[in-house]
Amino acid sequence: MGALFSLEGDRRMRSIMLVLAGVATTAMFMAAQGVQAQIYPLPQDPAEPVITLDYQGDRLRCIDPAPTLSILADGRVVMPQSYAHTQAYEDQISDAELQELLDFIIRENQFFDYEEETVEAKLSTLERQPLPIHLSTTVILVNADNQTKEVRCPALGHGPMVEETTRLLAVKQRLDQLMSVAKLGGKVEVASWLGLANRELSSKYPDATPLISEDLESGARRADGSIHARFVRRDDAETTSVTIDITADGERYLTTAQEDL
């Protein structure tokens, strides 16, 4: 359901949302619980990539050969202008956030254990339908913990999945979310849009549980001035979503939905 709305008065909420943007990282939480967080050694050169994400395919014509996303050893988040209709973005994450992200990739999702030949052998035993030729190959590289590994997976998230590709998809989605945060202008901006999304959600569905920053599915502040932000929460019972779209002309729309599964 779409509705034209006004953001008058929303600025006063920004100071409140700053608190959400400063929520403690997972590493800090672990320390508070007395759990020793693992520290992954990083490259000595602060400009050397630690994590990269790229999408490759015959039909992709990039104007910059650099990866779609690069996270450097000093925490810089860099996205080049990959296509003519896009723009470059840059953000910064803290040392603790980088370490937490590496822990999510390396330990929780066993990235360094991923073997492409083993995965392909498992997939070959499953029934697979032909996939559209436009689907790209996801390429993820991790350069940390004194080792470097690149994983390539064609059409990730499409067709049958095995345990390894499910974990790899979780990594891709986490990195996609990191890009969305940067494209929206950083965590403070995300927090302000989250506040707006939750106010709209509560007005339409008063009993709905508020969305959180981790529910950001996609977002961008585009070169023409338009803005898109979509928050989605999926659980076993229902899917809850709020989509915010602001056109280049300043027209503002919200779409809110709650669907039972």
C-alpha cells in the first residue's frame, strides 16, 4: 500500500536515533559476558583489502574493474562507480566491527573450509533446472588470519542449495547489507530511516514488533537525489516490511506490508 507522506518533524528524531547507531558491537557484548573474542590478524598495509565482494558475468559491463565492494585493513568501505548509472560510495567501520564481521564469515560460516569442487559434486546429485544466462557469479575474497581465499559461486541463491552455499549466501547477504548502509550515508542515516519505518509500521500494525537495523535489506541515496530504503523481517510465521522511496523530485512514498506465511 503506497501513500504520499510528509517528513516534517522527523528531524527531531535524529538525536534519538543516534543512540541506536551507537549500539555496542558483538565483540563488546562478548567482552561484557566474559567471553574472549578471537582477533583475526590483518594485513600490515592499511590500504590492503581484507574482504572483497564482486559480481562477474559475460553480460556485466563494468566501467571500473575494481570489486563491487572492498573492505580495507583500516576499516574503509570502498565501492567504485561500477556502471554509468551508478556512483561511488565510501564508508568507515571500526576495528571491532571489522573483527566481528570476520568472525561471522570465518568462524560462523566456515569460509576457509569452502571447497568449490566439493560443493559442485554435492550440487550435481540434486535435480537442477536451467538458470537464466544473465545471473552473475558471486566472488568473495577474504584476506585475514594469515591466509587468503577466494570463493566463486555461479548463480548463488538460485536453484538448489547445499549447506556450504547456504552459508556463503549468508555471507553475501551480510556484505550486501553493509553496502546498503554505506549507500544510505552510514549508520546514523540508516537509524533515521529506521525510525521513520517503525513509526509507519506502528501506525498500520500497532501490535507489530519494531524493525531493527539488521532488518535493512536494501538501500541507496542515488546520484539523482532519489532515496530507497527497505527493511524486512522474516520469521516462521510472517514477513514484515516497510519500503521508503523518495523520488528525485522530492515525492515521498511508504509501502508497509505484513504477510502470513
